[in-house]
Amino acid sequence: MTGSVQGRLRRASAAAGRTPAADGTVLGIVMLVHTAFDRAEQVIRFWARGGCPVVVHVDRVVPRRAHDAFVLRLRDLPGVSFSRRHRCEWGTWGIVAATLASCEAMLARHPEVGHVLLASGSCLPLRPVAELRAYLAERPGTDFIESATTADVPWTVGGLSEERFTLHFPFAWRRQRRLFDRWVAIQRRLGLRRAIPDGIVPHMGSQWWCLTRATLAAILTDPDRPRFDRYFRRVWIPDESYFQTLARRHTARIESRSLTLSKFDWQGKPHVFYDDHLPLLRRSDCFVARKIWPHAEGLYQAFLSETGHGLPREPNPSKIDRVFAKAVERRTRGRPGLWMQSRFPREGWGGPPTAGPYSVFEGFAELFEDWEEWLARATGARVHGHLFAPGRVEWEGRGPTFAGALPDNPRWRDHNAQMFLRNLVWNTRGERQCFQFGPRDSQLLSWDFAKDPNAQIAVISGAWIVPLFRDPPPDLRAEAARLQRIESDHLAALRSPHAKARIRIWTLAEFLENPAEALQSALDDMVPARAAATAPRPRLASLPRLADLTGLGAFLQGLKNAGMHPYLMGDLPPDPPQAGGAAPSAAAPPGRRPYLVR
């Protein structure tokens, strides 16, 4: 094979009576085409107008009729020719074979070429050909090919880096995926390894390169090429390693970068450029870009019509790296709290599960008679009742629906409680939502509250005893034990090391010692520290009305005497103090039913 290649190169040069250009300014284009032939024709004519000879390879899977029609449309261009066809399947040797055949044809037919640029039918020139030729003329002996060892390559996706060079890959990953995976597993289990040929160190990089004639000819005529070709035939994705490895063997000067702009997403799939990417592509200052959407009429009109010289400038794709980094972040993390049919991220992949801060108050509505109205006046926030009450969703004003047509039906809510909360916060972005929660409510979101960094949770533990104190049920002891058990589990979630919410917990006894200070702390937590300078924290102008708790201490002692230990309330005195320092009354509040501990 090597001898025949050398002979063809020598005979072609002698027959043409030409020698390679001394300045190396003639640029040859090797183009791999398999679809969108109308766009490929436009690009080929652009290269031809710029004085570039073009060798085109058409994938062998393309029907003969389509191939012949494509050739016929380009017959008016004398500098355009076609190479022997190969089947090009992603990840297999066929792409390398097609590139080798096209490069052999380029060097044999065009001895004046000093550099050869590899492109695809979906590539689009971004700058005039004259600028690219001038850029290469200033660097006559330089090869532009991304080439790095596997240890230095961070972009491999799919779990195969070094193994792509040490295992056999006779099956196509896309067409024979099951056989591919099974054969990889068998080789790993049996410890089968291929020997890397002497004289090369595997390198990887972008498939799209621009090599000097000298380096490319040295690769094509290397006496060891048959041995290297046999080895790379069973390497996975050899088009990203064949030239990248062998260029290191023959180059005189290499710049490990590509002149073609190609961006990949977090899954290793190439980004596709559309018409609205026009300013982005201009800003990159790159000479060629891929992958271009075939119907991006605006891009093809804008770039293929440019012929004038611009100021010399270095290709700088890093100018747009920030945009792609933001795109990857948006794709993988999304907008906090946004869950929808077109983007339903995996749990834990994004940021906070909700779109903004919200407040959960536990025990306050039970302890204060006008809590919801007072909190709305003090903070300006939207204050709801118990949104997770078993009977209905207690929206503000107790309406049947709320923002985004969220219903008050508890069955709809509990069908997917997480989405209910996320929809509530998303639909009311910019307005803080506050609601009540307690052990009587559905506990489906107990852990979700604890792990949500957007949640601000204030808890008066044991305050659920106040409604039982004021209106004791027949099964008081059993009900008190049930509610205490539920709240104990909830507090364990809030105190977990996995909790990320802003959490304050007081026992009922601690809270009643100084209600004003505790309320101020709860309200302060509603304003993040970073926003405190611009958003003043709400200050207490008055206190909500504390429920009459006369006799609560004796009530709790009665529960203890009956064998039920209410420990979540803390140690309450027989007659707890009232708000504002009012002296407690020895008599039970009028109208309250006597209680019976069972």
C-alpha cells in the first residue's frame, strides 16, 4: 500500500510538471459529505472561488443516483474532484479510510498544495479564504491538530479513554450496541488487552485538522503504515486518534488546536448552530465552524458572501466559551424550581427544587389568634393557612383556587405534593409565600422542606397542644401521643445534617418566655443576610394576640399523670405568662369545655 501511494504522488507531480509551492499558501480542502448536498455544494463553490482545490468524499451509503447528481452539478469546477467511496459509520474505521483516500487523492492531484484542511459537509467557513491562506502563510511549517494523551483529555464521554486503545472494537456502537457492550464486558472479564504498536503514543483530539503537506505525506507514506492501520481498525472512534497520534510521529511543529470551531455538550454531542448564533460565530474569529443546521439560511448567506479582507486576528473560541458554559449549566441544572414537560431534570441535578424563598410557620397559628392577618401586615407577604391540611388547601382568603389554577382539592395536591409546592413558588415568583404547617397536616413534604435551601422554617414545638387544650377530643391521650410522634419525626428531619433550610426551633416554653424576641428572629430570617442592606428587616410594631393559656400547665401535668409524656413543649410552669406580662388568671377561661385525660 505504502509503495503504491508513494508512486502515485511522484507520478502525479511529474505529470503535472509542478512542485509544491514554496510559500505553502495554496490550501487544499478535503470534505466528507453524506447529506445536505445543496449546502455542501454552496460551501464547495465558496472554497473553489477562493482558489482552493477540493477533494470530496461521498459516503458509500448514499444512493448512486444522488451521488451522480451531486457530481454532475459540480462538473463546472475544474479544481473539484471526488475520491474512492467508503462506508462512514460513526466510531468506526470507515471515516479514517475515507479521509486517507481523499488525502491521497489531494496530494497526488495537487502538488501545489501546502496545507490540507479536513472539513465535513456540515462545516461552514466563517472568514474569507484569503484570510485563512494568509494565516497559514505566516506559519508555513505548522500543523494545526488537537492532540493530547488520554491522561490529559477531560472530554471523553462514555467510560472509554485508555481502553479504546487496548480493547478490540469489531462492532459498531450505534448499529450493534448490544454486541458492542457484551464484547467490551467479556474482554474486561477475561483481561484481554491489545498491544500498542511500537513507535507511537496514543493521542486524542478533534477530528477536524489542518496539516502541512509534509506531515500528511509522511503519514501516508510511512513504511509502518500497514501495521498502524491494522491496529487502528479496531480502535474505538479512530478518527479522533489516528491522525492525532501519527502527526506526533512526523510533525516538525505542531499547535495542539483546531482551526475549526466545534463545541460539544455535557453528553459529548456536538452543538448545532442556527441563524440566531450569527453574532456568536462572528465573535469567535474562527475560520470554520461545525455543526451548522442545513436550514440556517441566514448563516450561509452571511458567511459565504464575505470576500473582503478583515484585520488580521487570531482565532479565539474562548470568547464564546462562557456562553456555552452557561448553556451546559442551563441544560444540566436548569432554572431553579422550573419543572415542565420539555425539561424534567433528575432529582438532585439542579439547584434548589423551588424557584424562590418561602416561609413555613409551625405552631404560630395555634398559639396566636390573629396570626395570619398580623403576619401579612408585618411583612407584606402572602400568608396562607395550612396548605397541607387533610380537609382542603387553605389558600389566603380560603378561595377555591390560587395562582396558576392550583386547586384547594387535597387529592390533587397529594397526588404529587412536590410539584404542588414547586408550582406554587414558581407561579408566584417575586412574591414571598408563607403558610402554616403542623403534625395534623400531610407529612409528604417533611423532608423536602428540610432539604430545600429556599425554605425558611420557624417551629414552636408542642404548640399543637393548644387546640387540644382549648377543645379536648374524647380520645385526648391517644391524639396527643399521635401528634407528638408525628412532630418528633418531623423535627428529626429538620435537625438532620442533610437539612439545608433556614430553621429555627423553639419549644413552647422557650417561646413563651420572650415572644417578642422570638417573633423578631423569625421575621429577620425572612430577609436573607445578603439583601439586608437594601431590604430593611421588618420590625415589630405590635404583637399578635396570644391565646389564653391559663391552666395549660395543669393540663400538661394531667397528661403526664395519665402516662402520656408531652416532652416537646418544654417545662411549662403551672400558669405560663401571657403576652405583655399580664398576670395569669387562676380560673379556667370561660366557655372552655372541661378536659378529661384518658
